[in-house]
Amino acid sequence: MTLPRAASAPTGSAPPGSAPGPRTARELPPAGGPYVPSPELRAVLARHPALADFTARVTDFLDRHLPEPVTEEVPRPPWLELRGHAARAGLTGFDVPARGGGGDAGDGAGQAPGGGRGAAVPAGLERVAQGLAMYLAGRRDCDAREVFSSGHGAMALRYGPPAVALAVRDRVVERGELAGVASSEPHSGSDLRGLRTVAVDHGDHLVVSGTKGLVSRVEEAVGFVVFCKVVAPEQAAALTAEGADTGARTALREVPLSALWLPMDAPGVRTQTATPLGLRGWSLGHLHFDGVRVGRDLLLGAPGDGRRIFDAHFAGWRLMMALVCLGTAGAAIDEAMARTRRHSVGRTSLASIPSVASRLGTAAAEVQAATAWCFSLLEGLDRDADGADVAACSAAKALATDASYRAVDLGLQLHGSDGYTCHTPMEKRLRDIRGLRIADGPNDVLYSVLAHSLLEGARAGARVVRQRQV
């Protein structure tokens, strides 16, 4: 089996998307040669050798288009353009059922089994393959997380009616455009029962009203999977009536969650952007729905299926975000190891100081353990998508992002004052991972999901809504 290669040296001066140029002395990779796949990555490929070619394709794509880790000192990569390149390389649809077409050989595309577009990923390994792509993307930059796979568009592809699935496939998979998700709301955060965005059911159509935020991709996405409550006109009138009492709000909490695909060009959709601390490669802000009229055929699943769709999707997606951070942390540890070998205090190298070695070893152990747990859970999802362990996946994301943050913080510390500048990728990594400790559910909440599951004891969970095959 040929193991993939990946760049790991600190950032250089080559612009994103161009071939890497010669490295200066301070940019040399760690002693011993170029990056060697981490033990946890080698373990995944040892269990799934059929993914070695796919992993090499992803690595080659990154080497071609994003050869160095990103810093704030260089121009921001054209992320959406890179996603378009990934689509032509067949790297945006490998996680969903294939449908006709073929990749661009110039970008290293593969032919999916059955003639579909995409890098060749054997059936039953789609989630593990997606995790590998996210891990490798994270080694370059957290904002590279949107370059590969169908992302949140997978919900429309898996649960949408045929017309929706085909339209989303054309734009998100074939063209490399972006899909977003809108669940959080300003007043309730991640409390899904407390959502107030409603889709008023008028029989042949729905009218969507409400505000979502903060959500990512508000300027780039061509459509959003919107989580809302489908209500009758009478209930909607009670909610909007002057002096509406708390009883109406309480009743709304009991309405089951629904999901629908909402194109961004629908009349009545407005965006409002905000400036985030990190993860600045993609826009962040609010979505306002001012009486947006959509057909009932944009519903994903049936009315009330939203919570099951959410849990099924985010069980995997949280692991993807965890692996992005773990890839970032792995790169930071590699760079910190290289620096400790090169730098000395007096006549003693930093690597020879026991406290430094101990802290680096602790960081590496935490990152390797979290990575192994995430891939183990993804293997479970590939075996039985309907049997997702939502609690374990939630806690794994929290554990992984916490461990990654500590590892990058240590890497920054070991780079001294240089690590606190935009000259190295450390400060950007720290800000980016800090955001992913909040996104898709704050870590304290995610840990509590596992705690409640353990306190309640083992019980049979509801099966997730059946996935439609297109």
C-alpha cells in the first residue's frame, strides 16, 4: 500500500493555488524528511487499504492547490474557487450516491463505482473517506473544511424528494457550489425545541418566516437546509398577534421540528453579515426570512422529521469538524517538534528539556486518541447509518476540539513571540479552532449529551428517517 504524502512545513511564500517554491532554511520540514502519515492515519489505512488511492488523490489535490498551511500574512485562498476545482476532480460527491458523469483527469479525478462522478470510494466507506479528507484538509487550514464532499447538501441529497436531490446534486456536487445549514437562532442558540422560525402550511405551499443566526456561509451558499416548525395558519396568527402570551410560545416548543431546502434566490431571503474572530474564510451572519413562499416539495422527509434528520446528519458532521481540528493540531505538533529540535536554551535543545517533551507527548497522545475515537465512530456510521450513537459523536467532537485547541496553544507557546504573529499559522489556527468549539453545538452542551445518555442508561433510540436514493 502506498501511503499518501502531505505538506507539513510551516507556511512559505508561494501563493495558494500555485506550485510550492523552494523553501528557505527556517522553513525546512522536520529532520528525517517530508511528512510521514501519523500513526492514527496509518492505522485507518491499514484497516481500509481500499482508501489508500482516495487518500493520495486528496493529498495530491492539496499539494497542487494549497501547498502550505495558511497564515494571515498572505492573501486569503479563493476557497470557493478551490471547491470548484475539487468538483472537477470528483472530490465533492464521494460521500453520497453517485449519478452519471466523470471527473476532470487534469485535476486527478477518479471514476466512482457504477459510472458516477467522484474519486473511487468503495461502498460502505463513505464516512471514513470523508473523515480522511477533512483530516488532511485541516492540516492545511480549518477553512479548507468546505472544499471536499457534499457537506450540508448531503441532507437534501439523502432525504429530499427527487427534484430537490437532483437540483442540489447539480449545483453542489457537479458544479462545486456550496450548501449551508440554518438551525441556530439568536434567542435560543442550539436549543432545537426553542426554534421560532415557522413554515406556515397553506396546503399547496409554505410561507417561511423567522431569523437564523449566527450561521456560516451566508454569502457563499446557493441554498440552506432550514430547520423550522410547520404550523397551521391559526397557530401562526396566535404567535404574531399583538400581545401574544407565553402559552403560544410554549405550544410552539411542542411542535416537532421539520427541515426544508431553501434556495437563496427565493424572494424574501435577506442576509446580514458579521465579522468573526476566526474562520474568516467563509462569511458569518444572520438569515432573515420575510414571508418566503416555497412549495411543499422542498420539505426534506415528512413534516416532523427534522429532529431525526438533524441527529443523523450531525452525528457524522460533528466528527468531520473534529477531524478538521485534529488535522490542524497534528500539523501544529509536527511544527512544534521541529522547532524544539532546532532551538536551544543555552547548550540544551528545547527537545531535551523534560517538561517540554512531556507537554508535547501529552498533546500528541490526546490528539491521537481523539482521532482514533472519531474514526472508530465513523466506521460505525458506515456499518449502520440508522444506528448513529449521537451522544458519543457529540462528545467526541467536544473532546477533539478541546484537545486540538490545547495542542495548538502549546505549539504557539513553543514558537515564542514568533508564534504570536501572523508570520506563522499558529495564531490563526487557535482562533479557528476556538470557533469550532462553539459551532454545531457548544462543547459543554455536547459533553452533557453524553452524560445524560449514560445517566438514563441504555435504551433503544428512534430509527432515523429513511434515506431516499436518487
